[in-house]
Amino acid sequence: MSPINTQSHTNTKIHHHQHPLARLSMETMRDKPVKFSSSVFCLIILLSIYNSRAELGRLVQPPKSDGTLSFLVVGDWGRRGSYNQSQVALQMGKTGKNLNIDFVISTGDNFYDDGITSPYDCQFQDSFTNIYTAPSLQKPWYNVLGNHDYRGNVDAQLSPILKDLDCRWVCLRSYVVNADIVDIFFIDTTPFVDKYFDEPKDHVYDWSGVLPRNKYLNNLLADLDVSFHESVAKWKVVVGHHTIKSAGHHGITKELEKQLLPILEANEVDMYINGHDHCLEHISSINSGIQFMTSGGGSKAWKGDVNEWNPQEMRFYYDGQGFMSVYLSEAELRVDFYDGYGRRKQLRRTKMKMFSVRLIFLILCIFFNGSLSKLERLDHPVTKSDGSLNILVVGDWGRQGGFNQSLVAHQMGIVGEQLDIDFVISLGDNFYDDGLKGDTDPAFEASFSHIYTHPSLQKQWYSVLGNHDYRGNVSAQLSHVLTQKDWRWFCRRSFVLCSGMVEFFFVDTNPFVEKYFTDPEDHTYDWSNVLPRDKYISNLLHDLDLEMKKSRATWKFVVGHHGIKTAGQHGVTQDLVDQLLPILEENKVDLYINGHDHCLQHIGSDSEIQFLTSGGGSKAWRGVILPWDPKELKLYYDGQGFMSLHITHSQTKFIYYDISGNVLHQSTLSKKSKTFGSYKRLFP
């Protein structure tokens, strides 16, 4: 039978491998995942080894009542929360809850850099117990060992003491987990790799229990083959640390390709899952039908480190942090990849054991910036049950805490907690006075990471560039290096953010402003990748118009740094009035949100676009206000503060707050009539 054939296996279940107590114990563990004890695992392992004809330990994992299974897969994670491990763990918890997962698989390199020294090594709790704390992750964790684990005390990771410390932990060298419709074969791949023995460099590997190596490998391969032949499960999945097929940094593991792969092909394995390469990846073999999945993005990732691969086989490659989920039923195997923000990067459905070419094409389009325009499109998942969104908006802030930036940040944290915000929008001028010098500039942490520390602000920040940012190294703010330092940071010149019923169009407004080119004064602007200017602006306006016309969102909001209508110091940006505003009006945009003027402001308009300024993130300009039609000027506040947005399908409510958290002004826009609720005028 081909691995992508739908022929049914025999209906005989594998109860002859199970002791009744093993089945009962695992059922109890699934119902009460936080309370299961390590003795259960010991019992199951002992009973299973006793009853199995192969030497591989066998564990039983009951499926859900409808016969399905859901689980997460993560690898290469154990860094005490650093390199965004905590952020990946947070998103795993959310996804785990949404999918009602049954367990988690770890693909190895569980503890960096050199495993653990003993069962009592604090690294175990610092990198595992204290990181994966979400209720949905309090399920069994089935682990294999990676090469970094072999640089420590291997017996420590295999020790029952760890199960006493955290009842989720299951780690053997090689074993089988049976879950009725699927058998999952966990393989110790590290001893296959020659260079760990021949050229260990400065590393010391713990080969106790492995030597003599040839005998160990021969026995393992024989036992694995026997277990494959015994399996009557619908699906066969193999998990190992090392790659067999990969375009990542490590590439193909020749030893596995030569010794392990033929056994997988002969036994019609459906999927091989590994870590080792710090990426997310799907390769589909054109020779055997085995699907090769890499999930090694649990913490540190290798940006830009990808080798050439046959495009007929390469279905997906993502060089960032994240994890994957697997859903299994009798007729379907589905794999989804998620990045460190919980955004789904790929959807793979296997129905009747066939992969959908249409969905593969769709995800490759997304991977290469996703639409007929050149604007990058992002999806921010809606997590609230009613589909609503709560957002904070702040601009002109980056002063290393000075000019009351820290006080504004404090109030943002309080309001963010009250509103249970989904993310934050930054309107530019992120770092004063002259942007960042490079991606190692300490101003990034001094003005961002060390200021916005409230738990409620540990959400994604979507940022545009301001004119002060263009006076520094623009590429630094756009760099993935900053995201490695602080997972919240996301900054592009222009992009589209989709979240439920709303689409945000982030626009780089700086190149529109004529005076930055003709009269820069003493400032030097970084126009790399902007020149020739006319072509840059023309392409941007074309792409923006195209994206807006494609949009089927209930709400359309545009975000830019510079004001279009404002009574603040800078006043109207005529370049935007002439070139950008007509496109916004034609496409019936609801809100234009900007910073630049250091104030809080709401201006209505005959075109029904509402113009909102939130540029009070730090230094404000007291007493600076230009004349404006009072019928349009709903709010002008010449002090520091920020604003919030509450968005539903029928209404958008925006509220302005001062530095003490007082509500200055609030208005509600109804989608049906676009009428406004009451407001408080605070201008002269």
C-alpha cells in the first residue's frame, strides 16, 4: 500500500499489547492532566515492554471520544525562556486551548547548551516547568533526545525523578506511543551521526548506554522494523531529532538517509517529524510519499539560513521561531505551522491521504508576500469569543523614558489590562532624535523593552516609521535582529494587517514629504531603498489602492506617521492631501490614524473619514494649536497620552487618555449610519 493510499488497515485493535490497568491509567490522566503521577508512566512502560515483542518501550495514549487526536510539536527550545522561547510557549498555550490538544511532542535539544547535569539541575524547571505554564499544556510531553542533550547527563533526562518533579515529562531513548488510529515511533537519532564520534570538537558526549555503537544501532533498527510490522494503526508517524530531508542549516543527515530512511519507506511511514534545524519546514518526497516536517523553532532561529531544494518537493520553509500542530482522524491528517505570534503559516490537509495542491499554492503565495500587490500581508488572530478587538495606539515616544514616556507607558499598562488588549499600534518617531544607529543600538531596549514592561503590553507591537526614524539607520528598525531581542517588535515600511472584521493599512508617509528632500536643514535622511522617490511613491499608491479594492473587511483603517488633517504644530501635510487622501476617500476608509503632532486630536470630515492623532507618547507641545473649524474639531488636547480602539462588527469606539489615565474624549462610530456618540470638547 502506498503511503498516500486510502486502503483501510485491518480493524483489529492492538489491545493485545495493552494491560487493562495501562488503558485505565492513561484515560484517567487525559481527564485530569494536571494530577497524573509518574508511577502511571512507569507502570505503562513496564507493562508495555513486557507485552511487546520488540524491545522498544510502548505507551498507550487514548484518543478523544470521537477517535480523533490533536497535538503540538516543538523542538530545540530549552533556553530558560530566552530567544523568544517564552513567547513561543505563550502561543503554544493559546493554540493548545483552541485545539483541545491531547499531548505535546518535543523533537529534542531540550536543554541548551549542554543538556542537564543531573535530575536536580535547575535548568529543568527554568527551561520547562516554569515556561510551559498554560493550562492547555499540562498534558503529557513525549520527548526524544537531541545532540545538545547528549552533551549533558543523558540518564538525568531519562530519570523517573524528573517525572516526580513534573508529571508531564516522558523521555526514553526510543519508544512507541500507540493512540489507536496512529502509532508514533520515537527514535534516538543522535548515535547515528558519525561526526559526534569522529570529530566532537570541544564537546563531550555521554555515550553511556550506547556503546558499542554498532550493536546499539543494529538492535534499534531491528526493533524498529519489528514494531512497524506489528503496527495495525491507520497512520504511522516517526519522530527523531535529526533531519532526513531539510534545506536548513544542517541539511540532510546522510547516516539517517542511508540507514533509517529505507526502513521508513519499506514500512510505508506517512510522516517523519524532526527538529535540529531551527526552522519550520515541509518537504514532500517525490520518491516515497513520506512527508518530512521540521519543527525546530522553539527558541533561537537561524534567519536567512536556507539551502536550495527541489521546488517540486519544497512545500514550505519559514526561517523563524514557532511550532506545529497535528490533527488526526481515520480519514485525515492535518498539519498547521504557526510562527512566534500564533499566526498560522501553513495549512496542510491530508484527506484520503492526499495533499491539497491548491492549499500548497496558496501558502507559497503568502510566503512570498502574498498578493498581486507588493505589500506584505499579515494576519493577527482574533482570540476573543465575540470576535471583538481591543487595541492601544501611541506615537512619538522613544526618549528612553524621558519627557514622561515612562508615565504614559505605566498608564498604557493599566488600561491595557482593563481592556484585555490584543495588540499595540505605534505611529512612528519610535526613537529620538535620530532613530537607531544599528540593530545593536542600546536605544532600542532603553526606549522600548525597558519602558513598556507591564504584562498587558507584552503583546505584538505593529510599528510604522516616522521622520526621526528616517534620520537614523532605517534597516535597523526593520531588522529581524530586533525581533530576536524583543519578540513584540514588528516594523515594516508599509504593510497590511488583517484581524477579523478589520484591515489596517500601514503606510510609509515620510517619502511623500517634499521638504525632507529639498530642505533637510541639518538632518541626514536614510533614503536607501526609497530612491528613485517618484517610482517608490507611485508603486506604493498603486499597491495600496489595489489592496483596498480587494478588501472585504467591515472596517478599513489607515495608519501613517504624518497628519492629513490636524490643528497641531505641523499642520496639514499637503503632499498627503494631494496624493494619499483621494485614494482613502475613493475606497471609503473609516479612520486615518497618525502621530507626528505631539498631541491628542479627533477631526471629523465631510468625507466621513475620521482623522485621529495620537502623538503624545512623550514630549508634548503645550499651547500649540492652529485655527480649525469647530464643527470638525471634536478633540484637541495639547498634552501627553494615548488612545484605545474597541472594534466590533457594528461599532468602533475610540477613547483618549491623558498621562494620569483620565478619559479625555470618547466617540463611537456606527457602521450602518456612521454616526457618532457624545463627546467632550477640550479645545478652546
